[in-house]
Amino acid sequence: MSVVDGKEPSVKELRIIGFLCNWCSYGGADTAGVSRFSQPTDLRIIRVPCSGRVTPLFVVKALMSGADGVLVSGCHPRDCHYSEGNLYARRRLEVLKRFLPTLGIEPERFEYIWVSASEGERWQTSVTAFTERIHALGPSPAVKVNRYDARLVAGGL
Amino acid sequence: MSLVFLARENLPAWIGRLYQDMAVFAPMTINGVAAFRALGQDEIPDLSRIPASSPKAAVFPQTETLFTFTSRKHADDLSQVDIDLSYHLAEVPRVILGARPCDARGLKLMDPVFGGKVKDPYYLARRERTIIVSQACAMPDRACFCPGTGGGPYDPAGSDLLLLPVADGWLAQGLTEAGEKLLAQDLFTPAGDREPEAQSLKDKAEAYLAQAPDMRGAEQAFENLFKDEAFWDQATAGCVRCRICAYLCPACTCFNITDEESGLKGERIRTWDHCMSYMFTQEASGHNPRMQKAFRMRNRIGHKFCYYPQLHGGTVSCTGCGRCVRACPSGIDIRRIVESMKRKGA
Amino acid sequence: MSTIDLLREAIRAKLPDLDMVLAWGGDDPLRASPLFIRTESDLENLAAPHLYVSNLAVNLYSLRSKKIGLVVKGCDSRSVIQLLKEGLIARPSLYIFGLPCEGVVDAAKINREIPDAGRATGLAVRSGRVMVQTPENEHILDLDAVLADRCLRCRYPNPLIYDQLIGEAIPVGEIPDLYQDLDEFEALSLDARHDFWMETMRRCVRCYACRNACPLCVCKAHCVADSREPHWLTLETNVSQKWFFQVLHSMHLAGRCTECGECERACPMGLPILLMRRKLNREIRELFGYEAGLDLMTTPPLSTFSIEEENIAEREL
Amino acid sequence: MRIGVFVCHCGTNIAGTVDCAAVAAAAQQFPEVVLAVDTPYACSEPGQRAIIEAIEQKGLNGVVVASCTPRMHEATFRRTVERAGLNRYMFEMANIREHVSWVGRDKKLNTFKATDLVRIAVEKLRYNRPLTAKSFAVNKRVLVIGAGVAGIQAALDCADGGLETIVVERTSTVGGKMAKLDKTFPTVDCSVCVLGPKMVDLAQHRKIKLYAMSEIADLSGYVGNFEVSIRRKATYVDWNKCTGCGLCADKCPSRKAPDHFNELVGRTTAISIPFPQAIPKKASIDASSCLHFLKDRCGVCAKVCPVEAIDFEQQDEVVKESVGAVVVATGFDLLDIRRFGQYGGGRFPDVVTSLQYERMLSASGPTGGHLKCPSDGREPKSVVFISCVGSRDRSMDRAICSGFCCMYTAKQAILTKSHVPDCETHVFYMDIRAPGKGYDEFIRRAQEEYRTNYVRGRVSSVYPKNGRLAVRGADTLLGTQTEVMADLVVLAVGAGAAEGSRDLAEKLRISYDAYGFFMESHPKLKPVETNTAGVFLAGACQGPKDIPASVAMGSAAAGKVMALFSKERLESDPQVAQVNAVRCVGCLKCLRTCPFGAIQEVQARDGSTKAQVIESVCQGCGVCTVTCTDRAIELQHFTDNQLLAEVNYLCRSWMEKSPA
Amino acid sequence: MSSLPNPYLPSLARILEVVVETPDIKSFRVELCDEAARESFTFEPGQVAQLSVFGTGEATFVINSPPTRREYLQFSVMRVGEVTGRLHMLQAGDKLGLRGPLGNHFPYQDMRGKDVVFVAGGIGMAPLRTLLLFMLDNRGDYGRIRVVYGARGPANLCYRQEMEAMRDAGQIELILTVDQKSPDWAGQVGLVPNLLMELAPPADNCVAVTCGPPIMIRYTLAALEKLGFADENVVTTLERRMKCGVGLCGRCNVGGTLICVDGPVFTRAQLKALPDEF
């Protein structure tokens, strides 16, 4: 796992993917960094221009392909760099969140929040809380699909 | 060859034994729909219904890996890469159990495609290891038309073993050595005087299908109608361009090849494809010789009833299994198309 | 006159003004097929109304350059409204025959009930019973047992948009529990739901009949499911690809699906895929008070927003 | 592709908690990576040169730099790769400083994370395509919103630089808060005397067009080509005719109109000119106080006006202007004094705001510069100043320091003594903040020369006692409670965002902070820019500022505008949406959801409807991409395939780790 | 692995050189990595091969170097789709997969002793180049060789220097043309079929070989008909979306004829026997 010395790190990570808008939340995460607000390391941030660019399908794709948690973060409502992108995102992501249980995926594995570029502390709190939440849920059920497919391939010969 | 009897209650035990030595492909019914699949341990197939799908996936899977590729970088110059290609051919023997005579015939139609001038090693590896246990059709339905394509509900062609239904089981008829081998079991008992019963069911089934239209000999009519766009438009009007007809067809063989990669590894995969899809002939330049669905239907009909027969001594690439007719969401009936083609193009 | 005669005469009268009229016909006793009426003689092939199972609106987008007459049931009319609302078809090139509908029979259910249904030679509906004739038997079934699912929860037996109503409007009966099936499904554990879809999607043959039978799926040839740019899906037919396709299809229909059920009817494997679409519809109803295909004016909820969302709580971590 | 990866140590900023060499070693095995090295400072001159040399020597056609946030150096490195002949969009950054080394404590986990971030940058880069900017003409006119001292300075500098300048001011006169001040610190010279000439310059400059009593109704377009709608509010006086003679105000019988210029200290006439030096010096009618509007009678002003300028029928009017840049200088407002009931705010007439006190001190104010208690007009003998009212107060969610209060409080204490030499002055303060030229000395003068009693502590309450006001509070230096009797209490009320600034921000598509102040693009390096190209900030709208800082920022904004306008044409960001006409079904949902009106309907050759992106209008948010089920419209540089490449890697690599 | 040859398995090839021909066409000069395979690789002019970019896929290209020149195999690739886009990012030293030779070839034996006129547009010159060079290498076997070649603009002409050198050496007669006038072009302006009509090569003992965009081919075939060229003396190549390249996958058929194995080279006489589905 570790690329440093081949030994397992002291903490067991889970895979959490974050989609952060360039203008607010990515900047908020930067601010947290500049302020040295320490955070769990599980999250991998993908930069997008706007939360409105995050199609819910990215989230489902990630959750169905093995991500244990997905966090989308954008500008606060009314404060979108593109004025409306996060407002579209809010509707789409809320519908998605309510849809997940039907797929057998815990809705808690996905969250969407608003963090501005100045809210380094809020970012730290959010990442920490979300990471703890995902660790409480444990690994994603997507593992099962992977195994199932592997078995079917073997069965299909 | 001689007939032996398999009681219905002995079917699970027989399958259990087959399962020891080989993969068993057989129809499972879920939610009222029977479809072939590789059985899991202790799974009992349903042979009572006409399966919605054909068993062709046993020899021509819907997805298969043609080969994998792996890149290795040179340590001293990362831009120098060695690429390893490797592929794997099927080794596990398999039995298709509960195929219908039309299905067995379907495999016979695929053989010359994959085993002609160019040999497809993936198909042939599976095909060589496949035993076909067919069940004759005592109860064909209104979508069936196998006699019109040169087959019949009790046609033994292509099967290794044919099960003739009787009230409480089957009379099994070994047709090949491989088929015979499967009968060497204490589960089978002598057929005794059950043959007339089977024969009477056969007569009834054949009588039921007596009116099936003849789908053969349409080559000239097709060529005559090739340019009649109105004809093809009407024939295709209701088509929603889904893939049911080709994917359920026991004779369709068209496929696609795509690459998928992840990091320094990847694979080239082969998947079923479908001639009613717009993308089937879409060229990168934007040109598409079969832009309209009517042209694609024309090619589909042409392939089955003109081009294939022209190459294979008049045999049509259709077994009359009726699956496309049963499942088409728009009720398109290939019999009607060929009938009216033969009428109009005569 | 019977409904079928009224319909035949109505179409006959309008046919000269139209390129073609879409209705139902064919000789399958269990279900009618789309009938493309171009000449009066085609009218002879009209089928009986309880077999009008398919939704003819699926053809409208590809025929949008033509002047089309279309027969719609209440449920079908919602698809027409949705297509109009999305600007995918134009009202002036459409003439709508509205057909009040008492429900259609579901051939798949009859097939499940009767082993020899495939050999049926005739079907008749009389006073809550369905008679199916086969060469060997005559089967009698309860109509409710073989009505299409969507008919059992039908709230719109009368078309919501039409130029001409065929016969009398049907009084709307008691509105049944809309989402009983979904409630039952959601009573299962998350694990059980997950496993349910794995088993269900294993049986999918990825034939795209669900997509192509959907009146609102107009991308078709250019569907992202088949493309490499973007490359959302590989062509592999494993569960993860097939399942993701169903999710993708459902989500592209969120706020648009009218629950006409054609996806499920078209599925050759009988997979209960409408369930996902219905779940999204229920959530959209609860969040935005919106149902697709009821009117021409409202904006679909995912194409708009409110600065203050009444039913969405602000999320905090 | 041939990708080069450069992993930056950033001194010990990254290397301290990330094993950079290990990250580079891992990156060597990433697909299409032909070079992966670590480097002490990628952004330094030798660091950049190494990148250029690698591009040339290794034939790289894509570069990944793993270092700080792209918000810091993406532009730097894009220029670097461009110098080596690569398209600047064939570059990606992995943020392993702000997002890794500065926030994670475990070196192994950090290294693992940094490696992943480098990998997803590589995966995305493999789908990047060269993008080329399109250029468009710049409309070299500038809009300045707000004509306080910052706006005036910005407008004058722009106009002096030769730019046509539109100034929009909400009130009937320019000058803003500075025009209301009596004197300025630390020089104690007359505020309006300093500002007045600039106001006149503004009015007379031939490059400046002034819209007073006007507001921004709407702003559309983009940098270089904005369209602005300006609502000119009805004044009921034709300003083309009005000479500012003031006769109407003299004769107006309605003398109880609220006097906004004087911060509601005293009353004015329904038709009025706010103050003698007002620019433009034009009368306007306050319809809420005018008898003509209230009771449909009077009309005295119309009768007396020598030039027949009164027009009761006048309506609001919207005018349009085209500009290429916008300077926002809308200033601040003091918080509502009524929020401070514990200090008697809004309860006792003798508790006033600092700005009201300025008017009371001013010779042009309602009392003619005579200090009087508002309750009964007596001359105060004791004035108590309370600092930090609504500032640095977490209980009110206002942690912010308003910055200038310490200084003006000292100034007001000094001025109090010069008005009423025998008046006691007391200041309750928390800390003294006086870091400016001559500022601390000024405070000393107030304390020592003018014998102001500075009490370090919070006031707990102000209440009436024996006809005066008792001010109770802590004296933290003595550690006692103290009570001071006052005739007048002056609250140094905190500065908040100007009224309506949130609405304005939404119109301008700029951000604002928790207090409503507009957000600069970068707190250190881009204090004048906003995140909307072509919109700049000046003065206290960005945060409380004193006069010299506001003036400096006004000039800075003008400098930014002139730098922007020094080019004939601007390049549009090519990270815009693009329609694939073959896929487009013409539903135009994208057109309906685009926040910028950047999508238009076009007819294809076969007559079918298609969407088309107006590239110079598109801002690149990607809402359209998500709206389109068909992905017939894709945001360049953030395409589905680019983002999927990142998602897929993160998921696949994770699944491969999990036991099958 | 089985003893059967695997028709899907490409050989590995190495790019020796990439030549930028036009803004959207690059020529790749490749050799097979395996020395024995390189030595035994033979093909006829006009045959195609499938090039693989592993991870992206395969596409079909004509081998446009002649079999008479063995130092490398050349493929000219116009950037139009996913595979060609990836190919364009490759550089010398990179590896790709090569499956071939596939398909039929130009009937060069039947052309011996005859005059030949090449008529090409855009990337259509690529398949003709192999035959042209082959003929130059066997110059004595053929009569007059004329080339009419057009593209959108001067920058879009492939192999321009190479062909101008052949002209200057007196080996061929060359007419280059562009669709629209431009300041950097002093040569002919006009559409290829029109120039062909002006040139009016005598049909007597002459074979015409043409390739280009579908619309150009259609007008060129009509022009050749007018000029009196017999059907069997007009040769063209057809293109189809292909996957397997060996006649199995089912998409490249025109009627019962498979372009991948029976083509890509057809005479007009052969085309006329095919159903009209191009």
C-alpha cells in the first residue's frame, strides 16, 4: 500500500472522492491548507469549474465502481461564481441522494455541501466529519458487484 | 439409435452428474421468462417453456476477451515500452441442455461463419467442447416457423442428443457418440413402448406448424426489391432499433471489437453487435452507408435470406425459432416481411 | 357504434389531411402492434382496444418532419405532452385522437398464467373476465390479474391532450395507492435491494429495448451508453455495466418519465426496471410537487431551481 | 502521448511531509509518463527551465507539475510549457501542498495521497486536447459604481487615462461617506474641503458621464463587452433645467422630511439639495414627504421654480450603456444603531452614531456646527465614546474589526474639546488600533493634549439617570466596574456592507463574504480583482478602509482597468462549452439552463434545430453539459472523459486492492 | 494457446518516423519488431492493414509504401476519430499493433503496357501512392502516367514535394489543384473531376485509378464514363467501417461482398454488379 517503505500506514484508509468547484470549495480546501488545518487523508479531490458541472452520474459511477464515499462541495447558494450553477446542482444532487437507497447504497455515502473560499475551518470540519461517517459505514457494497462479475465471467467460460 | 427413457424426476440428478464434468447451459425461468445461463450448483432448469433467448452464448459469449495487452517500460528509458499480448482459449467442456431443434440448427448456421476460410479460434475452441442436448418441441407456438427454414420441431440436425417429450419425462435419442456417452447412466431406463406416445406428439406438433411460410428461395425477390425504399420503409415502420431480434437470434453472429485499458494493462474485447444500430456502419468521417433504419432492415433481411443463402447453398440464416417475433416490442414479424417480399418481388 | 368503429371512422375522416395515422393492429390475439395507417385499407387491420398496449408516442420524434395522426390513451397522452414540452415535436404537425381507456391486457402476465398462451387463437374481455382460446383449451382469467400494471394504478384513463375524443370520457375511479410496489421494495434491507439488482441485471441482455421503446429517449443512436466520447460505459455485458446503464437511463428520465411502462413491457427478460424510474418520480413529486406530462406550461424541475428550496434542507457536516 | 511529471518539494513545505522522490518514482510507472522527477522548487527560474528543457529533450507533449494549488501557479506553469512550444492546456497540476502536505500528518498516507493526485492529473491529461483562445474586441469604456472617494478616484484616474467613464451613484450627490465627515484624521483638516475639488473635477471631466440618483438594474455580457442597464430614479425635477438655485427648498412647506445626508439628525424639506457642495447641485423631491404626492395639493415648488423644472409626472427610466470593465466602489454602511439597545441605541435620543456625530460637528450640518444634545438642545458637558460597537463581537457574529473607528473616535474626542473646551470626554475601548502614518501619535494627542479619558473595557449598559445618561462598564486596567455620567453617548458603530450589496453582487456575479463585503480574487495577490473577469473592487465595499486606503485602491482599480484596456483585443478562455451537432437533438434544454445566455438556437443545413455556443459569452460553468442527456454539449477541458478518467482510476485502483 | 493462427492478434510494430503531411494528416513509417516477421512480410500494392493503438482500438489503413521498398511500411492517417486522434499523438520509437496484409490489391498486372491516370482527392492520394511508387519502380512496364490530385488548399496536399520531384524527373505528368484560390498558390484552381475533363486523357489503352471523398469519386466516375473509359479500366477503392478485417464481424458488406476481404479495390465493372449501398 505505502509507496514509502512497503509497510501499511498506521491508519486504514477508505476511498473518498471529492468534487470541488474551483472558485469556492477548492479555494476553501486551499485555505484550510494554508492555515494548516489537519484533516484525514482519505479524500481525493477532483477539481471542477462549478458544482453545476457535477453530473449526479459521476457520483453514482464512483459509488458503483468502488468509491466508499463521494463528497460534492460548491459555493454557497446565491454565491455561485456562475450565479446559478450550484442551484441546479442542489436539485440534481438532492434527487440523487434520495435515489441511492433504491440501489441498495447507503445515502450517507454521498453528501453535498457548500464551502466558500474563506471557510478553511468549515472545510476541515466537513472533511473530518465526512471521513468519520464513511469509516463508520465501512467499505462500499460495490465490492460485491465486482466479485459477482468476476464469478460470472468464470462461469461464462 | 435406440431410445431410452428419462423420468422427469430424474432430471435434477442427471444434471447434477453432468455438472460434475462440464459447464451446463440451460434455461432458467424467472418472472415467467426462461433464458439460458450457465447453471450454478443445484440450479434446476425449466424445460417446459420455449426459452426467450437462444443458447448461442455458450459458444459465442456476448462479451469475451480476445487478448490482453500489458506494457512494460524500460527502466533506463521510460519512453521505450515492451508490449506483451496474451490470449486464452476455452478449455472447459460444456453441455447445452434444453436447446430446441431450432437452436441446434442455429449453431450449424454459425459454424461456417466462424470456421470458414478464416478460422475463429475462440469460437472453435468452445464449439469443439460443446455437447448439445436438445428437447424436441411438442408444443410449438404461433411464433414458431421452423419448417419454413428447413428445420422442424423434431429435427435432430445439429444435436448430439434429442429429448422427445412424453407425459412424465423424455425419450432420449443419442445422435452422436458424444451424445450417447451422456446416456450411459443408471438414470435412463429402456423406452419400452413409449415411442408411439412420442410419435403422436411429434405428429401433432408438425401438423400445428404445417402452415409455416417458406422463408427460403427469396434471394431473387430481395434483389428485385432492393431499391424499393417504400417497401423497406413500411417493413421497418414500427422498428424502434433495439437489439432484441439479433441478440435473441440463434443465428446472428455480428460482433464489435473494442479496447479497454486501465493503467499499463488492458484488453481487446469482442461483444455482440447489432445491424439495426445506427453506429454499426457509422464511419469516423461521418459517412454512414446505412443511415436510415429501413436500409439497415434491408441489410438484415438481405443477410439472412439472400447473402447467406447465396454463399451457403440456399440455406437461410434463420431457424424459424420465432424469438424475434415473440419479443419484438413493436410486433414486427419477420415472416410477414419475407412473405410480402416474395410476393412483391416475384 | 363500438369504440373501434368510432375510431375507424374518425381516422378515415382525417386520413386525407395526414401523412399517416398511428394506431394499433395486427393479428396477435394477446397484444396489438403499432399500425401505420397510410391508406383506408390499412384501417381493416385495427385491433380491439384492450390490446392497445404499446405507447405510439415512441415514434413521434423520428417522424417529426411528417404530419402525423396519433391515437393516444390517457397514459400515452402524457408522453405526447412531455415531448411537446421539451420541444422535441411540434403540435401543428400532430393530430391527436384521444381514446378513453378502460385498461389493456398484459401479454406477459397471460403468459405467466397460461402455459399454452403462446398458442392462443383468440381473446375476449367480458365483464371483468378474460377468455383466452387455444387449440386445446379455453382459459378464463380475472381481468385484474392480467391488466397491465400501469392500468391498475391508472389516474388518467382519459387523454390529457387531444384534438378529438373518441367516444365518451370515462369517470375517474378511486385513485389507488400509487407507490405500493415501491414501498414494498423499500421495506427490504439495503443489502437485499443491492442483491436484487445484481440478480436482476445479470439477466439483462443489454438489448436496449427499454431505452428504444421509451418515448422520451430521443438520443438513441447517439446515446452515451454506446459512445466512447464520452466513455461512460464499456460494451462488456457484466452486471456493473448493465446496472449502471439502467441507472443512467433512469436518471436521464428523472423529472421526464411519465411511467408509461414501455421500458418494462419491451424487456425480453421481464426485468422490473420501471421501479427505478418510479422511485425518482416519487422523489421529484415530493421535492418539487411535479409530475411529468401533465401540462405544457410548467418547467421540468431539474431544468430550473429556486433560490430558496422549500423541501431541501441545507446540508451540513 | 509523452508525459513529464515534476514533483516539487517546495522546500520543506511539501517534502517535509511527503516523500517526493517516492512519488516521482511511482509516477514513472504511470501510463504514457516518460519522465518523472522531483525538483526543489518547480516554480523557480531553474525549476521552470528544467521543465522547458525536458519538453525539448524528451519530446514531451504533456506536463504534470505536482506542487501547490493551481489557484496559485497554474498560470505560471502554463506559460512555462507554452514557452517550450506546448499548448498551455496540455498541462495539469496536482495540488500536493495545500491539499496534502499541509493538512495530513502521516508521511506515508500523504505520500500515498500525493501519488494518487499525481496519477489522476496524468489520467486527465491523457484526455486533454490543445485549446486555442479566440480573440475579441474590447469596448474601452469603464463603469464605476458608487461615487464615494474610492469611486471618484477610480473614475478620475480612468478618465485622465483617456477612458470614457460612466459613473453611477445611488444618491443625489457624489461624495459618499467622506462628504459627510467634518474633519479627517490625523491632520484634522476639513473633509469636504479636500474632497470638494475632486467632486467638481468629476462633474466637469469631459470623459466622465455621471448618473446620480441611479442604480444598476442589470449587467450582462463579459469582460470587454458588458451591457449595463441603469435605472435612473425619478427625482420629479428635470435636471436638465434645474440650476440648483434652491428657491424651491426655501419655499417648500413640508419641512419634516428625513434628512438622509445628515444621517437623520434633523429634518429637511420635501424638495431639497442635500448640502451646499453637492454634485450635481440639483434639487430632488422626496415623494414620501411631499404634500403633492401625499395629499395631491401644494405644488409650491412648481410655482416658484424660475426654470419650470418641476415634473411631478416623472418616472424611473432605464438607460443602457456598453462598457468593457466595471469598478465597484459601493462603500459601506454603518450597522443599524437600533441593534445596540444595551447602549441605548434607538432608545435614547442622546445616543448617536459616530457618523451622526460627524454631522453634528460639521459647520454645514443641521446644527451649524454647534454641539447640542438632540433631546433638548443643551450643550453637552460630558461625551462618552464607545468603541467596537458591533465590531470584534462574537456574540453578534461579527468578529471583524472595522478598522477606522479607533482613529475617528480620537478625532471626535479632539473635535469635541475644540467645540466645547470644558466638555469631559471619555472613550471606552478594547484595544487601540492605530497602525498608520501619524496615527498612533494622533491617539496620544487625544489622550495627552486633549485630556481624553480612555477607559479600557466593555460598556455593559447605558441608562437614564437624573436627566443624563449613566454609562456603566468595566475598567479592565483597574479591574473595577466604573460608571461615567454623560450628556451625549457616541457609538462607534461597526461598518457593514452597503445596503443592497448582496443584490448587486448577484447582478455582477461576484462573491461576498459573511459580512456582505465583496470578495477579492486573491487576498494577497489579487486584492483589486474579483473572480469575474473585468470587474474590479475599490474602497470599503471590499472591507472597511480609511480614506487613503480607499483612494489607493481606487487608483489601483483604475490601473487594472487601464492595463486590461491596453490591448486592442482580449482572448476568450477556450475552456468553454462546445456543441457536437451530430449528437444534438435540438431540445435546447441547454439554452434554457445556461446562466449566461451563451447558447443560441441555429438551423442546421437539413433544417433541424441545433444548439450553438457563443464562445465569448460562455463562462465555462458546465451546467449545460450536465443538462444534456446526450452529451451533445461538452465543456472543453472538463469533459466527461477527462473527469471520468480521474474517477475511474480512483475507483479501479481501489477495487484492485480489495480482495476479490 | 492453440495451434490455429489467431486472426485477431496483431504483430508489434515500431514507429521509425512520423512525417507531418498536412495539418490533419501524418504519415507513419513503421517496421515490425520481430525481425523474422519483418523479413517474411509480403504484400501487394493496395492491400491494407489494421493498426492498433492498444487501449484505444484498431483502424484500417492502406499500406502506402510500395512492396518494392522494404525499409519501412508507411501509413498515412487523417485525424478524424478516436483511433486516428491517438495515432496522431504517437512519436518515433512508440509501438503499435499491426495486423495484415488484408484485402485484395490493385490489378497492376492487368495495367502493364498501358497508360495510367491517377485521380485523387485529399487523403485519397494515400492508397494511390503505393501503386504510383510501385509503377515508378517498374517504370518500363507502364506507359504514360498522369496524376490529377486536388485538395481543399495548398496545405492540404499530401506528398506534394515527392510528386513534384517525380514530375521534375520526367517520370509522371502532374496536375495539382486546390478548391479555392489562395495567395500562396500559383497552380490550378478547381475541382478534380473538372480538371480531369479538361485534361481529357484518351481512354484508349489507358487505366484510370481513383480515390477520394465519396462525392469526388462519384463525379470522377461520371467524368471517366464521358471520356470513354470502359468499366473494367476504371479502378477505385472503397472504404467501410471495419472491425475484424477478416470477414467475420459483419458490418463492411455491400450486398454479399465484404469490403475487408473482397476489397478494398474494385473496378467499376465490379461495382456495378453490387447493390447500390455506398
